[in-house]
Amino acid sequence: MSILDRIADGWRKYRKPGYYDEFDYHWGMTVDLDRCTGCEACVTACQSENNLPIVGEKAFAEGREVKWIRIERYWEGEFPDVKLRFIPMLCQHCDSAPCETVCPVSATYHNQDGLNTQVYNRCIGTRSCAVYCPYEVRYFNFYDHHWDSPLDQQLNPDVTVREKGVMEKCTFCIQRIRQAKDVAKDDGRRRVRDGEVQPACVQTCPTQALVFGDRKDPESQVSKLMNNPRTYRVLDELNTDSSVVYLKKVEDDHA
Amino acid sequence: MPNIDRRDFIKLVGAGSVGVGAGFMLRETIKHPTEQLIPHVIAPEDFSTGIATWYNTVCSMCAAGCGISVRTREGRAKKIEGNPSHPVSQGRLCALGQAGLQVLYNPDRLTGPLMQTGQRGSGSFAQVTWQEGLDKVADRLELLTAENQGNRIGLLSQGVRGHLAQLFELFADQLGSERLLHYDFDHPHTLYAANHRFFGEARLPYYDLKNTRYLLSFGADYLGNWISPVHHSLGFGHSRQGRSDVRGRFVQIEPRMSMSGAAADEWISAKPGTEGILALGLAHRIVSEGHYSGVDRDDWTTALSGYTTDQVAEQTGVGADTIRRIADTFVHTEPSLAIGGGSAANHSNGVDTLVAVNALNYLVANIGKPGGLVFNPEPAGPASQDRQASYRTMLELAEDAKQGNIEILILNGTNPVFSLPSAGFEEALAEIPLIVSLSSFMDETTALADIILPSHTYLESWGDDFPEPGVGFSIGSVSQPVVSPLYNTRATGDIVLQLAKQAGLSDAIPWSSMKDFIKDGWRLIYDRGGLDTQKESFESFWRSILKAGVWGEKTHRDPAFTLDKRVINSIAVPPPEFSGSSDAYPFILHPYVSTTLHDGHAANLPWMQELPDPMTSVVYGSWVEINPATAGQMNLKEGDLVDIESPHGQIRAPVYVYPAIMPGVIAMPIGQGHVTYGRYANRGVNPIEILSPRVDQRTGALASSATRVKIKATGRRIELVKTGGNSRELGREIVQTTGGKASQGHSAKLNSIPITVVPT
Amino acid sequence: MPEAKELQYADIHRDVVRSIVETGPKYYITLGTAIFVTLLCFFFPWFYQLYYGIGAAGLNHPQVWGTYLASFIFWIGLSHSGTLLSCVLHLTNSSWRKAMYRSAEAMTLFSLVVAFTFVMVHLGRPWFIHWSLPYPNQMEMWPNFRSPLLFDVMAITTYLTGSAIFIYMGSIPDFAAVRDRTIGWRNTMYTLLSLGWRGTDREWHRLHWAYTFLAVLIIPLAVSVHSIVSWDFALSIVPALHQTIFAPYFVVGAIYSGTAGIVTVMFILRKYMDFGQYITKVHFDNLGKLLLVLSLIWTYINMVELFTGWYSGASTEHEALQYKLFGYYAPLYWEMILFCAVAPLLCISKRFRTSFVPMLILSIAVNIGMYTERFLIVGTSLSRQYLPDAWGLYVPSLVELSIILGSFALFSTFFLIFVKIFPSVSMYEVKETMSTPKTEPEAPPEGNPA
Ligand SMILES: Nc1nc2c(c(=O)[nH]1)N[C@H]1C(S)=C(S)[C@@H](COP(=O)(O)OP(=O)(O)OC[C@H]3O[C@@H](n4cnc5c(=O)[nH]c(N)nc54)[C@H](O)[C@@H]3O)O[C@H]1N2
Ligand code: SF4
Ligand code: SF4
Ligand code: SF4
Ligand code: SF4
Ligand code: SF4
């Protein structure tokens, strides 16, 4: 095989749909909008697990808050026939992620588990990934954040604290994934069991609207939910091939 | 040696460099498939996360009593999660529960005992030792007890349960004081009273949301902060998509859409205070259509004769068709359930309203059935009296103080100066010679104390809890310290025990620590028998409870219940009364307990301040919600500062144009407006300040939704701090929906709606 | 060259060399002011931002890009029509190019340098900018060759190198001329700079050949640079940025603002450096025509952009359009239309084109308009994206405004230093355009031009 063929082959392989199927896991999440109540327990859980900063009122007013998962709210209709619909929005871990192509230093890339990962150490802060991400789930560190002592004691030692000038976003709680893999390895298991990894947001969701798991395992909860007729992807028309799949809200209108 | 001149040399070097560079890049391209561009930054295989220690304990952030597991590393608490084996939380947690860490690690915590040095309220305190502080209090207590003046000692605590409540009772008893009260702003007095009237016991039943198919909620924000939000959310999720055959439907009746209103399938706004009338209208329809066939059918017919559909439609502003449809669906969908609370219960007719809601449950015979209303067995723990002080009781306490009948007031974690409207409580406190506070934080009431004996937070203390309401069977949970105390503070129970000892009460209260006291208490539970656990020794029983964090017994209460005829005959809901004339004060103020800050006690937690309000996405501030049409007429836009004036005061807040609130009603969240509660809390305004002192006639509970107000534009505006940009979807199908018109009316084939079963 | 009737070869040398060696207090005051303003308005706020974080700028979510990037495009744009125009005119043998191309090329160079500093200012962690370069390293970390930002790095570096070589090469005979008329350290410096130029036929031949070669090379390079800059935006899927027309739009815009920039610079050179005889009405007339044509093309593309947005029928595109035309920043949009589409129509009149002050005003207006264009591209598109709940607003902060102001001082500083080192008018090429002298002047010992 000539050198050129080998290069072309490498690229073809990479671009082939299902490329990631060759790897061990393909993590994914489902969000059942018929269960979600907009309670935002997930938001605080993520903030707690992932050392998200407390930015303060001023920075919040300036639009510099950091929430790896946020609840968007959309009003429909006018009083009295009015509805408020919630939708949790987090990194969709797109398999064709626009944010990945634009990063000049590959600080955000797709790992073999199908995660869109963010390498803080490598990020130079161009913020292009945030522009390219249509879901607007990338958050930039406009400052060095500060935890009033002793609030710093609550910081999770398994997760880094990001410095000013770098981009951050939902990691699918990669530290928990790693921990589960370690535990599986210690137990002599080749694979992590379904439900063994629960990102903080999924873990806490009081209505169980969020479900996380391995999409490659057909028996996993998440795989089963992904076969539900209610599934859809947000901004599917952009072909981001996201790993977060939503289940439509059921609106059982009375009239 | 070939003849190479200077130029050839340069050419060769140039060509060589380009060639080497190109070759190198080519090799790299082949070597690394794209996904391995950056091998260095992929964490090395032997990277390992730390090993954490988890402790099971109980959440104390609200009265629900969820079981929690706290993750600790190197002696520090890092994360709170629900305890999966706890029946209330089942591993889940609300945002506030998560934020408990910030109570522990709050930078504004009191770090040791303090004594007021200046004028009360001057805020000048000096550090003292525990001994000094305790001596001062204990001496006075001893003196008063010795003189048989024990009743001049007041004990005012936040709502506590379990053995701490028992300890307080024992303590008060031994001191000879009858003035032991609990005070929480959002305690559902009217619900207890209504249950007392209807079911004959002032307790909360278990509302089985999980198995219900049709829920009517009269003002109860059961997903936000009503009674047990995490447990209700679990039930909600299951009811919605957890069963293969049916999807539960939810109807919410309230003048301003709450979180539960947003989650409901149908949101109905009845005129404020007429929710009970609507409930009786539904009851009338059920009975008059012959859907009720109990023996007391005729009594009901008579009692409800004044609540014909048309009359009720007229009084409540809810369409007659809607009333008929809901009543029919309610009776035809089995099991169905009605609950009431929140603003519906906070009117002058609050108890009557909730009695009417109970009547609906009675008429569809869901009492004691799955998916209905289930009576809880007696709690396994100490049977303590309900000591919750209503607004009226607090006024009496204030009056007593003014009369000079109170020598010492011991405060425990309650903040009435912040949460009692127009009660003159601050002036009353001025008449009390010695005020002692056991709070962990400086707050508006603690700032007036003479001696502050700061308590541990719940994550540093021993305690236990017997959740009210239970989950239909007996449970109890033990809470244990998960970290060693951060500061020179002590557990509330230990402070009380120490005071008792120093005041010479150690004969009756011999325990040296709260842990011993609780352990002895649990010995009683263990001894009571009938427990599987008695197969093991008490010590191993105790250890297993500490490990599990919860203990439960599948004992069910007999659902049998007969309704007293007199209750039926007296059923009626009078129209609500409001303070202020509708001419001078055209709007009804709908104050609601903030979903994020609750009644204000969570306002010092930065995570909660930064958590967008679920409905408006506002953070860090106060706002007033106004119907879009009304705002249009008054030419008000988001952020316009308005003065909100009631007959009892005036506050200023920015407008939030809220699509789901009735015209004629304006709403404000309670929780902000602190002044001495620390760096994160001191902001916004407190609508409690302008509430009228009107009460529910039967209980004396504050009718917090019964104040009329007027609003005046100030011509100034501010930018609301919030996350939401545009609140409309613009047809972009971001939140997609299904179902809809396909399933109509009460005979809807619920099976036709796609259901998702989560295998658990 | 009608005005230069009396001009002799020697006059040219005298004038130009004088402009290098004779430095009055006016120059020092100007240079001092420029350096002072640069330090105060550019470096001081930038260092503050480095210390405090990008939060010193008005940027936020979702508006993570702002004036720094707008300024970057602006300066890259300004860099066009310097070298690019010079190349085109060189290849088409336009005689009027010769008096002004040196300063135009210098503009290119310094605009690129200023543009680069804006990249540094824009980055969250500029101290790691070298990570965007592909250099072999022990950690085996490579930049991402799929990233349009990386294309940018490549294109701009190449353009900068090309332009630098071009201007330097074209200056060699003039360095030699200055060398021969100076003494002391200047003589040493110009001896080095002129690389031993003697003015032999062979040298002239080689120079012409290499110069033409570079000119041919640079034209596509310049076009590619702004196309590639446009891809930073067009390759995104942001409504109103995801546009196929962006590459030509940016190139035309770049040449447009660059041409206007040249008018401004030429006015200043003419007025303050006594180059009235070399920079004449002819230049302004021609540049005015060019401005008119560019303005028409620019306006056309602008309308096409609006049309395609509208024609897409997509809610997102419509909203972005609506916001641009009637939203918070609408006044800026209409200002841009006035300055870049309407005002240049005045160039239809020859009288206008040949009036120096009105042309100056127009050229400045066009560049204000073009800056606005860049700001609107970045500023309005990002605030109205797919998820309405995440919409936001961005207002530049004082730090940003100061840095923008300071960047002009930085540019001026570079330029002021340049005019003291480089002969800012190409002497030999001006001489090429003159008729052979009738009487023999005090012959310079240099070769035969042309
Ligand atoms: N508690 C405690 N603390 C100590 C000491 C102690 O005895 N007890 N000793 C002190 C002393 S003397 C020392 S020297 C330091 C050592 O402190 P560290 O330098 O932190 O030592 P390690 O934990 O052994 O190794 C660091 C990391 O290097 C990774 N690593 C291993 N091989 C490679 C490799 O080839 N490439 C790269 N990039 N990474 C690799 C490992 O996976 C590990 O995560 O600790 C000091 N601190
Ligand atoms: S925790 Fe669950 S229910 Fe609450 S907002 Fe998040 S996804 Fe929705
Ligand atoms: S959601 Fe955004 S950040 Fe996440 S992978 Fe997709 S494009 Fe990237
Ligand atoms: S901000 Fe960081 S991660 Fe994002 S594109 Fe720039 S360097 Fe890459
Ligand atoms: S998966 Fe983890 S990182 Fe992502 S939103 Fe949930 S909690 Fe945050
Ligand atoms: S509902 Fe109450 S007890 Fe349960 S987690 Fe939330 S705050 Fe804690």
C-alpha cells in the first residue's frame, strides 16, 4: 500500500460512521422531558461535583456564569392558556462535534469512549469552540475564580480547578467514569456494569429524567430508552450526531 | 569531492530541510491516526481517583427529612448525595440538599461563643469562652427554676423532630416552662388543622403520587418546596413515565404558575382564595351526577347544595365546562388524588379550603388505597407534641414579652425578626432581659441576642429524624457527624444537656452527650420488640443503622376510616377576606416561598443564590411578577423599579413580566431581603415586611396571601440578573412535544400516549 | 507626473534622504506622543487584562468573541491593498503606483503586526500561542490541522513573510542610494541593508525578475489570507456567519478598507512629509475610482448576504438578520451603510476625487464603516444563535476601546520609525517615470535606472 493510500485510508476510517463502535464504550445520556420538572437539582449537583466557580452577582450580571448543565425555559401561549417548558442543556458530546474541528491546538477532542473531552492544560483560550458549539454549553473562565475560605474545602480533589483563560464544559463526569473503570478492573471485570457510572446530575435527578449509560450495550437502560418512539435530538438538523438524546414531553392537552 | 559552490550549498541545504520536514510530517501523519493526535493529554492508564469515605446521615435543609450520603476525603465533606436506601429520598436530592455543604463551609459561620458588648442591635460582640457563656445562661436558668419562675423562660426553636425535640421538651419541663415553641414561616398549620377536622388527627398522611393517575393540586407546589419535594418528584417521575400502562395526569390550580404548575398537564387559575370553593364545586358535581354512592350521600347533597357548578364558576372565575370536565375526570380516573397547600391554604379560609380538598379524596374513596391518601402509622420515635407556633401564638409570645413575663428567651435556629410580619417582634425582644441564641449564623434575630452559643451544623452533629409525613410505614433515620467540627461550636443537643447539667437538672437529664441520649432513645425502639433486628445485639443493630442511615419497618396502618357526619354538615368555604380595599389597593399580593432560598434560610448559600429561579431564571435578587397585559396597561417593562405598597408598608422591587399570573395578582418570592445574614444573603427585599397580620380564623396561621397592594412606578430601572435570554422558542422546536390533541377528554385513552418504562 | 516638471534626479535624492536624516522636533514630539499613547492605551490595559483575565473586556456568554477579533480582521483588511495593490500595479505597469507603493507596503507589514498583537490580546492564554505552531516536540503534540484558526496562522505567517521580503527587496537600490549619501552609523546600517548593491545591470535584472516573481506570488497569497480569515467565521454553523459568500466578501472588504487606508496615509505623507510633488492629484483620482468600484462590489455582496439570509427561510437566519438591521446595534449597521455604500458614491465626481481634504474625510469614513462591519459580523451574530434562551448582549468595555485606540498609536509608532529608516518613496522607481535629464547633474555613482 502506498503512503498516500495509507493516509487516505486513515482518514476514511476516521470519517466512517460507526467509527467509535470499535472502541469499548460509547457513553450517552437520555433526558426525559416528560419527567423533568425544571427543579435544577442537576445544576447544583454538577456545580458541586465539578468544582464550578461561584462567580458572584457582578460577574453573573455580566454573563460570565459557569453552569455545565443549565435549564432553558420556553414559554408557549398567552395567559390563561400558557405553558412553560423546561429543557436541561448540557454538552451533547456530539460525535461530529463542531467544537472539535475548530480548536487549533486540539484541546478539545473526541476520546475513544465517544466523549467530547476538554483538556484544560492544552487550551489557549481562543474561545472558538464556544462559538462553534450550537448548544452554547461551553463556558469560558473570564477570571481566576475564588472560593471564600473555607468554601474551598468542599472542592472535589478528583477534579481540577480551572484557571482564567481556559474553556470548560460538561465532561460527562469523566472522573466518575474512570473510577468505575478502576473498580471494574479491581473486580476483575472487563466492563463497567450498566448504572455503575452515574454522573452527578443523573445521580441526583429526583424525577429520574436523566439516564446515563453505554450506548454500545444493547441491554443498557440508555440504549433501551434511545429506541423509544419519543426520542429526538435537539438541533438534529445540524447533524452534530449528539450523544444526548431527548424524549419528547407529552402534552396531554385537555381540549 | 564534487565541486560545490556557495550557491549550490545553499540550495542543497534548503532542499534538504524541506525534504526532512516534509518526510517527518508525513511519517507523523501515518503514525498517528487522528484520534490519537495528542497522546500526552490522555490521562495515563495508572491515573487513579481517590478513595472516598461515605457517611449516611439526614438532610436538615428542609422539613422533608431526606436521607443523604456524604462523600468525604481526608476528613472534608465533598459531596452530598441521596441515600439510596432511604425511602424518602431514594438516592435523589434537591438542589438545596446538595447545597448543605455550604452550610458547613460557609465563610460567614459563627466560630465561637459571643457576648453582646454594646447596645442590642449594635452588632458589637466580644468572643467569650464556652464556660463563660454557659455559666451566664445556666445561672439565670437555675435561679428562675429555684424560684419556681420557670415559666418565665422561653424556648423558641426552629421545627425539630426526633430526640432533639424530645430533649427540648424534657428541658422545658424540668425548667418548669410551658413556653416551648417551634417557629417556621412555612409550616403548614392549616393542613394539620384541616386533617384534624376531617380525619380526626393533626398529622400528615402519605400522598401516594407515585401510583396516582390523576392529581388535582390546589396551590400545593409539591415539586418545589411543599412538604417533601424530592419524594414527590420521585412519585411524579414514576407516575408520568414509570408504568407501562398509564401516564399520570396532573392538574394545578393556583393564581400564579409554580414549578408544579409548569409540570402539570393543565394549569388553572382560580381567583385567589376561592380554591376551596372550587373543590366544593367539584364535589357537588361528583355527588349530583350520582358518582358518589356512600351511605352519607344525602348529607353530602345537602351540604354541597350551595356549590352548584354555575355558582362556583361565578365565584372562582373558572369556566363551568372546566369544572364539569375536571370533576368527571377526577371521579372516573382511578386512583385519583387531591392535595392542597401553598397559597390556597394561606388565606383567611385556609382550613376550610383544605377540608374541602380532603372531601374530594373522600368522595372518590381513595383513602388508604395505592395512588390515594395513605395514613401513616405512629412514628417509631419519641412522640412529641406539635409545638409549631402559629402567627397568633407568636403574637401572644410577643405580647407576653412586652408584659415583662419573659426573663430569658433561648432561640434555636429560628429567625422570627425576619419572618414575622408587623408583629412588633423586635420591640418585644427589647423587653426580654436575656436573649440567648444557639444559631450557627448571625441572622436578624441572633443579632439581637445577648449571648450567642453557636451550634454545629447538621453535618457535624448527632441527631435523628422521623420524617413527617412518613412514607406510609415506620421509618427513622440517624444522623451522624461526617466531619470533625470546623470551629469552636457545639451541637445544639450538647449545649442543652450542658445547660441542664449546670442548672442542676442532671437528675432528670443525666446524659452527657447527645449521642448517648439518642442511642438510649434508639434502645427503646430496639426494645419495643417485634423487630426483625432484635435477633442481633443492640450494638450491632445500632451500627447497622449508622451504616445504612435509616431503619424501616413494613408496618401499615389500617386504612379504615369513618367520617363524622358533623364534618359533612359543616362543610363550607367562606369567601376569602383581604386586607386593604380593592379600590385603594387594586392588586392581591401572592408571596411565595422561593424555590431556591426557601423561606430565606438558604439565602446565605452562594450556590442557591446563583441557582436561577426555576420559573424566571433570576438570580441574586428580588423581583415582582406582573401579568403581561397588566404590565402593558401600566407601561411597565422588565427591570422597572416599582414601589409595592400595602396598608402595612412599602417595598421596592424590579418588575418581571410573568406570562402565567392572573391579572389583578402580583407575586413575589420570599427569601431575600436579609441584612445581617452574611455576605451572600444581604440583598433584595423581604415581602414579609408588607404582609397584613390577617390570619386564618381557625388556626391563627398567617394568611400570607391575603394582602392587597398597589404598585407605583418609580421611573427608575435596573437590569435583572438572570440567565434567560429570549423566553420564546420561535418555532425552533427545541422542546419537542408529543401527544397533545390526540388524547382528549376524561375518557382519554391514556394508553395511546407513548409511555416509557425505565427498567429499575 | 505633471507637477514634477522641474524635478531632477538629484532633487529626489535630496528630498528623500533629507526626510531620513533631518529630524525636526515635530517628528520627535509626534513619535513621543505615539509611544506614550501606545503604552498608556494599548499595553497598560492589556497587561491589566492579562492579570485580571479576559473578563476585563466586555465579553461574556454567548458573546465570547468581540472587538479584539473585529480589530484583528480590520487590521488584516487594512494590510491588503498595501502589498497587494502594489503587486497588481507593478504587474500592470501603472506608473502612478511608484510614488506611493513603499508606504503602502509598509502599511501592510505593520497592519499585520498589529493584527497579530490583537490575536495575542484576544487569547485567554497568549503565553501558550506557540502551541498553535507545528514544531516537533517531545510530547508529540501537534496543532489541529482541521482548524480554520490554524489555516489562519499559516496564511498570515506566510503573508507576513512574503510582504516583508517584498518590501525589503524593493528597497535595496534605495538603501544603496541612501548609503552613498550618509556617513557614520547610518552609512554602516545602510551598507548592511543594501547587501552590497552596486547597481550593475545584472543586479537590476535579477531584482526585476525576483520582484515580479514575488508580486505574482503575493497576489493569490493576499487573496487567500482574507478568505482564510473569513473561514474562521464561515466554517462555523452560527447563523449569519455560516455564509459561502464570506471569502469574497472579506477579500473585497479588505481591499476596500486597505485602499481607503492608503488614501489616508498618502494624505498624511503629502501634508507632513513634503511629498507634494510625488503624491499628486493623479494618485487621488485613481484611488478614488478604485474606491468607487470597490464600494459598489462591497455593497452588492452585502445585499446578497442579506438576501441569502432572508431566502433561507430559517428562523435562525431571519432572527440574526432582523437583529442586525433593527436590533440593539442597528444604528451601527446604518452608519456602516452610510459610510461604505452611500458616501463613496461621491467618487463619481472627478472634482471630488481630486480634492485632498474631502478624499481624506471619505477615506476615514470608509474605514470607520469597515471597522463597524467587522464588529457587526462578530458582535451581532453571536448574540442571536440557535437557542433563544441563551441569547445575550455584548457591550465593549473601556479596556477594549482603549486597546483599539492604542492599536492606532502602535501602528503610528511603527510607521514613524519606518519613515526614518526606509526611504518612504521609492526613489529609483520615481526616477523611472521621469524623462531623462537634459543636463548632466552631479552624477550619482549608481547604475542606470531602467
Ligand atoms: N505522602 C508522601 N508524600 C511524598 C513522599 C512520601 O514519601 N509520602 N515523598 C516525597 C518525595 S521524596 C518525592 S520524590 C515526591 C514524588 O512525587 P510525584 O512526583 O508526584 O511521584 P509519583 O506519585 O511517584 O509519580 C507522579 C506521576 O507520574 C506518573 N508517571 C509514571 N511514569 C510516567 C511517565 O513515564 N511519564 C509521565 N508523564 N508520567 C509518569 C505516575 O503515574 C504518577 O501519576 O513525593 C513527595 N511526597
Ligand atoms: S434534576 Fe432532573 S427534573 Fe430536575 S431539572 Fe434536572 S433533569 Fe429536570
Ligand atoms: S454540544 Fe457543543 S461542546 Fe458539546 S460536543 Fe457538541 S459542539 Fe462540542
Ligand atoms: S478555547 Fe481552548 S478548547 Fe476552545 S478552541 Fe480555543 S484552545 Fe481550543
Ligand atoms: S454529566 Fe457531569 S459534568 Fe456533565 S452536566 Fe452532568 S454532572 Fe455536570
Ligand atoms: S427535600 Fe428537603 S430534606 Fe430533602 S434534600 Fe431537599 S432540602 Fe433536603
